[in-house]
Amino acid sequence: MSRRRSPASYDESDVRVRPGRGSRPRSKIRPAHRNAVPGTVVAVDRGRYTCVTQDDERTVIAMTARELGRKAVVVGDRVGLVGDVSGRDDTLARIVRVHARTTTLRRSADDEDPVERVIVANAEQLMIVTSVTDPEPRPRLIDRCLVAAYDSGMTPFLCVTKSDLEDPAKLRDAYAPLDVPIIVTGWDDDTGLDRLREALHDRTSVLVGHSGVGKSTLVNTIVPGAGRAIGNVNIVTGRGRHTSTSAVALRVPEGGWVIDTPGIRSFGLAHVDPAELIEAFSDLAAATDECPRGCTHGESEPECALDDAVRAGGLDPARVDSFRRLLASRERQSGD
Ligand SMILES: Nc1nc2c(ncn2[C@@H]2O[C@H](COP(=O)(O)OP(=O)(O)OP(=O)(O)O)[C@@H](O)[C@H]2O)c(=O)[nH]1
Ligand SMILES: [Zn+2]
């Protein structure tokens, strides 16, 4: 029997409105956003997003609209902007849309940290910068950057700097067996710089590397007037804001974008499946074709073909060791 009640006794808590997809008045939101101005995020600083509009390259500062929720917006994101998009001083636009990303460069603070951070979106290639010396090359960091590149869908290449200080042959030989281009630069090495310009031309490239390897120096050469501070990470971007903790995208005059990132000490890979790691070790991957089914290629695998290849002199033991250290660090985290 249905209860009858007067409107006065009508308690709103009785009313069940299903928040179904169709019940929202979406049409109220959409028309405004249809006119959203397309842009790209070039810098992020404490909730303020510096964007460059697609049509006329105006610099617009924006915040995210509430409806985007807590979704992270990062450098390289293609966004839709509404509100005051004039780009005049003291104006603030709103980002109402973030388009699907073609690539996503992520890292976690360390391998045990489940919180991954998206650093850059939509870049095509990862330029891993390492100096021959001062600071010394860190092969494990390079390996981790390679893993991150493949995981993100970006093509990696190595840029070896400071060849004027020490012969880069050893470093170059170590990475030659990998399927990764290597560009060597140094003071008075114009050929290297030409090759680098060519590699960056008309592409969107992210620079990563340990602090002090010379990223800012390269960026200032490639992008005159970029104003990247040499010797520390305090930089001036957009309308003169100071940023030191996040990436910044800069337009290459001849075409393309370079995205500089602050110097890093480590590159956490908590988000990467351990089974994927071997892809970043292209010099080792072929040997694992001979492994028994289900081999993880770890230290304790009794019949891993990597060991046979090392014994036969076909693989550099240091490379296998480097791979296995990374694998062990990731497997600990996965609970294997
Ligand atoms: N000898 C030599 N020194 C270089 C070269 N490139 C950069 N340097 C020097 O290396 C130091 C560090 O350079 P930066 O460009 O600031 O390095 P960075 O990678 O941007 O460092 P962070 O800003 O900490 O990320 C500076 O003193 C540069 O002058 C090079 O090719 N040869
Ligand atoms: Zn194996």
C-alpha cells in the first residue's frame, strides 16, 4: 500500500534522484565550452598555468575550472580556455578542457612510492642529457630515463655534454649497442650542436638529466633569450614568474618545442611493470629470446639466457647487472 502524504510532510531525504548520466543538464555547460580557445600549457606554477594559444601564440595565464576536479594539468597538455583569454596583465582565464594525451612522461619519487606524477604530456622524444664528467655519468639514472621514455611512448636519445673536458668514447661505446642515437656536444663542438638542432627540429622534446650536466646551457643556445639560469635551477618564464620545481616548454625559433625539466637525482619507476623493463635494454633484449618461458631474467633465474650470453662474451656483464638491479628494485615493490 502506498503512503499518501501532504506536500508539507514531504521530506527531501526520501527523494531518490539517481545521478544517472542522462540527468545532468549538460547542455548548460557545453555551449560555452564550444568556443573554448585551444592552447598548450607551457609552464605550471602554484596553480597558475601559463598557456600559449594555438592560433596566435598569445600567452595566457589560467587556472583550472572546478569541473576538471583534481585532474592534474601539466606542461604540454592541450587545453581549452574560456573567460578572459586576452592575455593582458592581471587577467586570468580558465582551463575547461584537457585533451587526451598522446604521450605521458611519469615518475614517482622513488620505486616504493605509489604516487606517480605526470611531468610532461604530448612530447615526442626524451633527450637524456649526461655529461662525460663533472658530474660523472650515472648509468643507472640513464637506464631509468630510458625505461621512462619507452613507458611513456616517447622516443629516447642521449646527449653527451662536456666532451671538451674528457674523451666521450667510453661513454659512447657503452651505449652504442643500444638502439638509441647519441649526440655528443661540448665547448667548440659546432658539429654536435648542428646535429642536436637537427634532432630537435619540428619536434617536441623533453630534456632530462642530473643537475649540472648542462641542460640549461644547451637550452639557452637552442632557444636564444630563453633565460635559463646557468648553475642553478632558478629560471624566468612567461611573464617573469620564477619557477624552479616544474618543467617549462620553450619554442625553438626554427620550429619545435624543447621542454626543460629541473635537474634530477633519481627517477622513480613505481608505475612501470617489471616485465616491461627489458624493452629499455635493447642491447640485452635479443638474448632473452633464448630464455625458458616465464623467465623474469632476474638474478635468481636458473636458466636465464642473459647468463649464457655473458659467459659467451656476447654481453657486457655491467649492463646485465644494471638491468637486474633495476628489476630487483621494481620486484621488491611489486611483492614478488
Ligand atoms: N666544460 C664545459 N662546461 C659546460 C658545458 N655545458 C655546460 N657547462 C657548465 O656546466 C655547469 C652547469 O651547467 P647548467 O647548464 O647550469 O646545467 P643544468 O643541467 O641546467 O643544471 P641544473 O640547472 O641544476 O639542472 C655550468 O657551469 C656550465 O657553464 C660544456 O659543454 N663544457
Ligand atoms: Zn631470462
